[in-house]
Amino acid sequence: MINLLPNQFERLACAAEILRTGGLVAFPTETVYGLGAICTNEQALLKIFAAKGRPGDNPLIVHIWHETQLKELVTEINPKAASLISEFWPGPLTLIFPKLAQVSQVVTAGLETVAVRMPRHPIAQELLRLTGIPVAAPSANLSGRPSPTRGSHVVDDLFGKVNLIIEAGYCEAGIESTVLSLASEQPVILRPGSVTKEMIEAVLGETVALAEADAERPQAPGMKYQHYAPQAPAVLFEGSQAAVVKEINRLLIKQAPSKKIVVMASTENLKAYHHEWVLDLGHQTIPEEAGVRLYDLLRFCDQLAAEQIYIEGVAAVGVGLAVANRLRKAVGGNVVKVD
């Protein structure tokens, strides 16, 4: 149990009661804000899809506060899963398990597996403990929009559509959890996150594969649909830093002076653009910075009423793999390779 002021405890107890009685609560995690409903109430679960405008074939992640709650959800925990739980829970790692029959098909989108994680954010942990029932929770945003990393982002998207929004500042990681399937002989990352491929391989002592997007039936959130998109059209430029800067500058010169174009650039390249709107995505060697800033900057572009966004690519190594994944989703596949 975490230390809470009396009024904080009362607010979380109120939020837990809302969840237990079939309401929706938006709450912070270390990754992004989640929109929660108890996983035993199908009517409450359907409210999540309605509030977000989320397709029904996109599965949800179930959040628990203690490992003992797994017995309410899964048929088995194999040794690989046990090792990863010991190393990374609580934290931003979601594991795919074979599900018990009692787990709603609304949660799993008709799959025979269920995605589960144990967040480490203290507010999330205490809310889940007080609720006492596993909570299904996708990101607390309108479907397709940049994920919320501040409470104000949730308000922008979902005010009036949910029963309660818990504001707790900025999210630590800023990108969604890693999703790992152990259903086949080789472990497969279905969605990269801040628990990296290298970190998982170090624990398991074997190579971990990366899944391709499933165009027909997504096995985990973030695999099928365009996500994280700003309102303006966006282009991602991948290649050597010098070539990327040169190409973006070439395009900036060609555009009409009245067109509001925003460049999202690495810290090292900020001064390479003689342009009014250049946003700092973080240092090239510290992809975690880009992870924390990405969604906030995309939403800031909306506030600026940007008409076009140009984005420097991030090296797909470590956490950079997750950032690159989100960027490609955000631009809807509009990627330019430059040499």
C-alpha cells in the first residue's frame, strides 16, 4: 500500500467504487493514461469501446495489482512467463496468456488468449488494489489519436464520456507497454515498448522475434489500425541525419510561406532548420526522451493548427525501436527513406 493523504485515499476509494459499479475511470500509469472498466462487467467494457470509438476486434489489456490475480484470468503461467514477471513486474511489460473461459470475449476480441500487465505507477496500483477486480484498460484517448501522457490530454478527448478522470501529472515512460507473446516456441514481441527486446532476451537467454502487423486479426493492441495520429498530415524521414536534414530543408523551401509547417527534430539538429516551428524530440542517443515527448508534441502540433508535420526518424535500437514503431503508425505509413 502506498502512502496517501486522507483526501487522496478518499478519491481513489470513490474511483474504485465507480469501477466496481460499472463506471469508467481514466487513471495514470507509468506508460500512458488508461481508460478502465472492470473485466467482469461486459456492459462496462462496451462503454470503453463507445467512449473511444474503438473497433471491437482490438483486444484490451487487463491490469492487476498483484500476481495472485492471475488465477482469475489465465490457465497457466509457464516458466518463461514466471521469469519475466519476476524481473519486470510491476512495470511496462504486458504478457499474453491462455485465458480462462470466464474472461469475457469483449476483453479478448474473441481470442483464446488474454493480455495482462501489472503497472508500477503508485496511483494505478492503489486504485487496482482498492477495486479488487482486474481492470481492462486501453489508452484513455479517442481511437487513432495520440495517446494521453497528461491528464489534460484525457480531458481534451474524453471529457463528458467517462465518469472520472484522475489527474496525476506526466507519465514517466510516455509510450505504451511492451506486449510479448509466449504462445509459440519462440517468444514474439507484438508491440515494442520501454522493456526492450534486448532486456527480454537477457532474462530468457534466447532470441526474441518481432511480429509483423496483423492486417486481419490483431493479437494485441496497436497491431492493426492507424494510431497516434495528429490532425495534420505527417511525414517521417528515415536515413542518415545529414540526409534527413537536407531533405526536410529542401521541402521547407518549396512550401508556401503562409503554410504552417512544424518540424519535429532531434536536439542536435534544432539549429539546422531556419524555420519558425521546430520542436525538440530529444537527443539522438537517448531515445527515452523521444518516448516521453512524442505524444505531447503531436498534440501540441494540433494546438498550433499545424498544416503539415515533418518528423526526423529515430534509430530503431533499444527504446528507439518502440519510438520508431509509434512514429510509423502516427504518419500512417507515410515514410520517406533518404540516403
